[in-house]
Amino acid sequence: MNNLAEFLPPFMHFNAVGGVNLILLLGLILLLGAIGGRLFQKLRIPQVVGYIVIGIIIGQSGFQVLGASVITSLDPINSIALSLIGFLIGGELKLGVLKKYGKQFVGILLFEAIVPFFVVSTLVTLVSYAFTKNIAVSLSLGLVLGSIASATAPAATTDVLRENRTRGPLTTTVLGIVAMDDAVALILYAIASSIGASLLGATGGSLGHKMLMLAYDVFVSIAVGSVIGALLSRFILNVMTDEGRILSFSLGSIFLCTGICTFFKLDTILAAMSIGFFMVNFAPAKTRPTFALVEKFTPPIYVLFFVLVGAKLNIWNVTPHLALIALIYIICRTLGKSIGSVVGAKLTKAPKTVEKYLQWCLLSQAGVAIGLSIAGGHDFADTIGPSIILIITATTFVVQLLGPICVKHAVTKAGECGLDICEEDIMKTCKVSDVKCAGISICSPETPAIVKDTTLLCDILNSFSHNVNVNYAVKTKDNKLSGIITLEHLKESLQFQELSEGLMALDIQQQSPCTCRPDMLIPEVLELFEKYDTEALPVTDDDNNVLGIIEKPIIDHYLRSQVMALHQKIASLG
């Protein structure tokens, strides 16, 4: 136990999971993680960094509130989180998107995965040889680390994208790349570990055997996910309407898939991604809102996942020699990812935002990289295995902190933040004063929806024919609210044509059931519409001065125009 742990009393150290302690432990992790995420969000740093920092503080590198055995016993949370991430990524891989970006995905994928493999392998081999003077050990270490360097962690990246509600070519490309480059990493690791085993005389199995096992892992995982996705969409969700039951069956199916894959040692992320891919492309359209329901369930799982990722890291076991190799690994991996993504984007003629900023989105590593490091530790237990685990653990500590910040920088510069929203999202932050009608704010002095109480009926009718408003606010000579004129009330007045010529606004107005303020949010206004069974309300200030009138059709039109503007902006990005 390091020195930091000595500052806490024994009862603050959880070294076993059981009974009430498990509930206490999960509550502690969730609460501290949420606080850390919120604090970092306030500092304009992605919340996932806050989760990881909290994990580091209470984990193996910090006060060791979470013992090693506790962290290991909570590994199922990692599997659940990665499965949910895989499912949601699969939901983004629509056939239309793949047809449009398929060539681009493959080209960028190959370069951003293979270039760091060669860069890391070469430099790590040279640096290691300078220390060890053993070419077999150095080359084996370089090849294995190079293969692991090609993997990119989807969890931290997708969390930042979701937090910033991003949408556009860069977001689409990032989701496609992080969903598929783990498969390339697995293939490269199979080749590298076979060569390393031959050089070191280890019994890691032949290349043919490893490639056969890799094919089994990939194709059987896809098959399991597709079958469960078909059963879920065709026979369960297609006949259900209750959101609670839909969520229960969806999570149950994802967890079942994860359990089956864990039992048969298959790829849980790939299987869950297959469920999402099948549902978004082949399931009935009514089942697709499932993704939104599952996404609402994920935040607490992500908090647990990233806090545990931070808690696992133990930076105190890294020697100066390994620290230098870890530094070389980070630099070379970053350089390789940057060069590979830029070259791949140029060759496939990807949009400029992808070419310029994709490199910033590929730095994170976690799940697959750590999994491959553990496999390397097992395959080369007596030689380079322990070094691989320590190097990947140490570098994961760094890139998991820097990666999300870089992703946020990229999507911000690419102009894709806040584009993945719908009318409901806009409505939550939209105020009455934000709503525009025919390009003019409804609270502007230029709005035609306000008439004086002495305005003649014929003038009001003429205004109706030239403006989109069907309701008018009536004001007195000192600009106070006098009443409102609605289209229905106007029709009633026109029934008496012989009297209508001399009528003024004062004669045909009616009292408004209530008013609203310019700083009132649209959901609050809609509640007033429903409460008073009306579709129009005057807008006044605190002194009852008339500012305008807000109508439900105008709100609907404004929200739709905002969404259409966002779609046009997305299309302009490429």
C-alpha cells in the first residue's frame, strides 16, 4: 500500500465485496464519480476525465479505498458498459451511412491502424534494444506493443460525443472507425504474438491456429448478436408499446448476449454491436426508439465503468526504463494515428473536417488495449509479459485523461457540437423572446401582432391578409394590455356585417386568460396553453406593457425551422 493509503482509517478501505458493503461501495463510486464529472464539466473538461480522476484518487494509485480484489470482482460492470457502448455504436451504423462512407471508413481504418503499428514497433524495438542489447526481446516487445497501439477505445470517445450532442461527417467517421479498428488490432496482435513466440521460444500457438481462433471469435460473435437482435426486434419489441417493458427486454437481451459471449470467450462488444446494427437496419421502424431508451439507462453505468478504469491504474510500479518506453509508445502511437488518419482521409477524399480533426479523436485506449495487454502478459508470462501490462497500464492512464479533451477540441473546431438535437431539445432551452415569426422576434417592436384598441376592424382584417399571425394583442394608448383578438372571435364579429364597419379593436377584443413573460421557457408556455385551452397568449413585461403575442403554430414552425437549419449545417459540413 502506497503512502497515500495510510492517511485513511482501515474502515475506509474496501478489500472485499459482500452484503451491505456492495451497496455502500456502488453508492460511493456513483456519488463521487458524478461529483467529479460535474466539477470537470464546470471547468469545460469532458466529464469522463472527472470520472477517471476520481477513480485514480480512490484506486490503486491513490488512497486505495478500492482494493485490488474489489476492483476485480466488479469486472462485470466493465463488460456491461462495453456491451451498451457496442449496442449504441451499432445503432449508428446504418446501411445508408455505410454505403456513403464505406470506402472512406475502410481506407482511413487501414491507415490509422497499420501506421501506428509500424511506427511504435520500430521505435520501441530500437529503444528497448539500446537498454537490453537483446534483439529477440526488443523486437517481440516492439511488435506486440505496436499491435496494441492500433486499438482505439470507443467508450471515452463516444461519451464525449454524446455529452456534446455532436453530429456530422467527423462524428460519423469517428463512430465507424472506433467500432471497427479493434478487429484490426486483434488481427495484428495474432500476427505479432506468433512472431514474438517464435523469437522467444514461447508456446503461444502457431499463426494459423491464432488466425483460426480470431475468425471464430469475430464471426461467431457477429452471429450471436444478430440472432439475439432478430429475436428481440421481431418477436418481442414489435408487439410492445410500454417503454418500461421495452427497456427491460432490451437490456435483458444485451446482458444475455454479453453473458453468452463471456461464457464462450467471444467478443462482447462486437456481439452487442451486431444487435444494434441488425435492429437499426432490419427491424421494424417502431423498434428503433429502443436506442433512446437504452441510452437513458447508460449514464450511471458509464460512471461506474470509468471510475473503475481509473481505480485499476497503478502508476507506482513503473520503472524508469519502462517509463521511457511508455513515453516513446505514447508519442509514436499519437504520431502514427495522426499520420495514418490524415493520409487515409486524403486518399479517400474525406471531408476537410475529417482530414483535419480526426487525428484528435483517436488517442484514447482502454478496453481492447488492456485486454490484449493481459493476453500478452499470459502469452509471454516469463519474458516480456509483465512489461507489456505495466506499459499499457501507464499509457492508458495518460491517454484516457488527454483523449477526451482532444475529442472535444476536435468536434468543437469541426463545428459539430450541439447538432444532434431535435425539437424537444431546442424547446428545453428556448425562451419566448427567442421565437421568431417571419424573421422577426415576437417580442420585437416591429411585430405586426400588436394593434391599438382604437384600430378599426377593416385595418385589422387587412393586417390578417398580409401577416401569418391569426391572433393579435390589443394595447391601450399607454401600451398596457387591453385584451386579445382571436380568429374565432373575429369570425363571430363578421356575422353582423351591417355593424362591422364602425367596429374597433376595443369592441371585438376579449380578455386573455393569462399572460407570459419574454424570459419564460417554451415548455412552460405550452403548459399554459393546455391549462387554459388556448393557442395564443399575450407577452408582457412586469409592468403589463404589451411586447407581443405567442402562438402555438408559430412555436411549432420556429422549432421545425431550427431543426432544418441544423440539418442544412450538417449537410454543408460534408
